[in-house]
Amino acid sequence: MISLTEDKAMLGYELYDSYPNIACFVTTRMGGFSKDDAYSTFNCSPFSGDDEVAVQRNQLKLCNSLPQQPEVLIIPHQVHGTVVRCLKSDFMDLDANSRQLLLEGVDALITNVEGYCICVSTADCVPVVLYDRKKAAVGVVHAGWRGTVAGILAETLHQMNVSFGTQGEDVLACIGPSISCTSFEVGQEVYDAFFRQGYPMERISFFNEQTGKYHLDLWEANRMALIDFGVPDVQIQLAGICTFARHEEFFSARRLGILSGRILSGIMLNKTLK
């Protein structure tokens, strides 16, 4: 990944570097205004229990750091489900309550509207960002283990196909900082959930003889969903950053608890200059 700011508060993907018509970022823990240890310092999630003013200041810094100011920063209230919301140009015509309702219980966003910066918040779960370079559409996905096993990424790609005509060969996808297979120890019930869904367990898991626990590779499970949709392997970038191992730089719920900060992963179609 590449640094987008001097203080390393925001990172970007090399895969998108040659596409000036989009802005994409991943936040870190650095360079923000949140004071509490579990939120320090660059927490942009309004759903994490952090001080509201600090979150607003962090979001303002984020928007000011982008090459082009977003019309709106859109962050859904995630529930580890599979609801994908397509945001159209009339979204901002709605009143605040109606917009909030549309974003409730949503774990993936897609849009083809310029200036809409769509985001997901994570802290060990997998963020996936999507760009259809032919149809000029973007998507962002929150894929924890529940969402991954339920096919949230496949559903998002399907909805992009339905809404925009997206084809796999035109998609550029990035799998962001999240918990690695080495760190993601799971119980038998989680292993069984993936097994029942037909995942090739020999590819996405291993058994630790010393601890008697399975480990799951959410990165590979989501990469497989991209490949299955027809995304070429060369058009997939894996950040390769484990949030659990690098918890001083990235928020990790397994380290800090649920009441803690979140990484924000976002993508936006820049407005066309007229």
C-alpha cells in the first residue's frame, strides 16, 4: 500500500494509482483527534461509541485530505449481514431520517454517482473495495466471517451487474487490512459454517495441533469470490496487512474490544470537471 498523507493517517492501493477519476483510501490509527486509548486517534466511525466531536473532526480531516472534496461521506450501520444498498442520485434529496433508514442494517454499498464517497468500517473484518472501470461504478463491502460465509461479496458483485452491467473482467478489487489466517483462530462452529457452504477448507483453513483450534483465511475466501465472478487475478490487490498483528497502526476489535475505533475504507468517483 502507499501513503496518501505525510502523517500516514491514510493509505491507498497501487492498483488504483493510475485511475485519477477515483479516490480510494484506508484510514489508520494515526493523525487524528480521538483521545481514549481504544479510539486513538483517527477513528472515523460514528457507530463505535467514540466522542461525537472527535469523530466529526476526524471525518473532516479525512475529507480535506482527499484530492477532491466528497459531496457526502456515506457510512452504513453494519450488522454482519448481506444487505447491499445501491445509492442513486436522488439519495441526497431525501431528508436525514430517510437517508439514515436506508443505511441501517447495510453491509455493502454500490453507486455510480460522482461525489458519493461510500465507506465501510472495520476492525479485523475484511474490507473490499471495487471499481468497474468500464461502467464507472464503485462498491465497498464489509466482509466479516459471517458476511463472508453468507456470500456478501458475491451478492455485491451480482448487484453491480444488475444495476450497472458490471462484468468481472472490468473490475479492479482490493482486499484491505484485516485479520490474517495466522491470527484468526476460530471455534468449531465457525469452521463448520464454512464447510457447510462448500468452501474448500484445505485452501482457506488450517488446524493448529498445539492449540487444538482452526484458523481461517478470510482473505483467500473473499479472493475466491472475486475469481468466481470472473475478476482476473492480476486485477486483485491484497493489502496483506494483519490488523491483529499490527494493532498499534490499525484498529483491532480482538485486541481492543468491541467498544473501540474502526478503520474506514472508502471509494469515490471524482466529479467530472466542467
